[in-house]
Amino acid sequence: MLNHKRTNKITMSIILTLVVGIANAQLNTAIQVAVDTNKASAQAQVRIDKLNNQTDDLTGQYRVVLNEIESLRAYNKQLEAVVNDQRVQIDNFNTQMTHLEQTNRGIVPMIVEMVDSLGQLVGADIPFKLEERQARVAKLENLLGKSDLTTAELYRKVTEAYTIELDYGSTVDAYKGNLPTGTKVEFLRVGRNTLIYQTLDQETSGWWNPNSGKFETLDRRYNDEIKEALRIASNKASPNLVGLPLLGAKVEGGQ
């Protein structure tokens, strides 16, 4: 009977030991599971935080890209407006160039004709300041071949020359020059109709006769009147041209 009780105690001890061992093992397993779970959670949180940071960075970069895209759109819109304006200006310039070319084709021949007519006028006119006027015409003829001179500038120079010639018709002028014989004289031009001369010693006077096309000597009785007229034309005396001979009528020659 005693042996039976002892056996039961031993059996209970063994069972308790087994139960305690199993419980400890389960507890250790549970603790390990909890530890592993906490580690896994911590690692997952680190990954989540990292992903959040990456997401924030990507969101920031995305916003920067969006801003750049908007800026590029605004710039492209402005650039498009500039390009369109330049196209309009180019079209207008091409149109103007076409009209200018058409205008030049009409104006240039007219300018050439004007220069030719001016040369004929100087050649047919009384020979006052002949070298100066012929040089002016020759300069214009030389300008006709200049490629670096605009049509407008050439036209301006031609009209200036015509203005000078027209002014001769309403002015009086005195100047020194030479007769075709080489004699040094003082000329008196009245408009573009009368050209009188007097030698520097004031002893001989003459005029350009458009009928004969040459200079002819005047009677000595006109010397004083011509001398006075030359002084007036040179601003050396008050105007008084009453004593000048009427050279449009017949005048006796000789000294």
C-alpha cells in the first residue's frame, strides 16, 4: 500500500514537472513570438517611415515638376505670341519690299530722265557759272550708278539740283570768272535771262547774246551803269538797276 502511494507521488511529480516544462516552453515560445513580432513591427515601421519620406520627396519633386511645366507653358505661350508677331512683321516687310521694288521701277527711269533734262537745260541756258552747274549735273550722273544710294536719297539730290536752277530765275548775282578768251572779268547775272560782264579795269563791258550764242562787247556808255549794278549785286550799294541797258532789244556794239 505504501509502495502504491509512493508511486502515485512520483507519478504526480513527473506529471507536474512535465506540465511545468510544457508551460515554460509555451511561455518561452510566446515570449519569442512577441519579441519577433515587435521586431517585425519595428522593421515594418522603419520601412513605412522610409516609404513616407520617399513619398514626401516624390510629392515635392512632382510639385516642382508641375511648377516647371506651368512655367514652360507660360513661356511657350509668350514665345508663340512673339513668333506670330515676327511673322506678321516679316510679311509686312516683304509686302513693303514688293511695293518698293514696283515703285523703284517707276521712279528710277523718271530720275534718269530728270538728270538728262537738267543737263540739257544747263547746255541750252546762258553760260553763267557754267563749270559749277555742269559739275553738279556730272555728279548726279555719277550717282545714278551707285548701288549703295537709295532711290529716295537719289531723288532728293536731283530735286535739290532743280531747286538751285529754279532759284537762279528770281535772283541777281555778281561773281568773277573768265571769258572764253581767258580774260578775267566780273559777271552780273540778272535772273537767268541776262548775263553781263565787265573787265576788272572797268574799261570794257559786254553781254551774252542768246541770238548769236556768244559774248559781245557793249558801248562804253554803259560802263558806269554796269559798274554800279555790279556793286549793288555784290551788296556794296543800294539797289538801283534803272540805268542798265535793255539787252533784250538791239544794242550797238563797240567800245
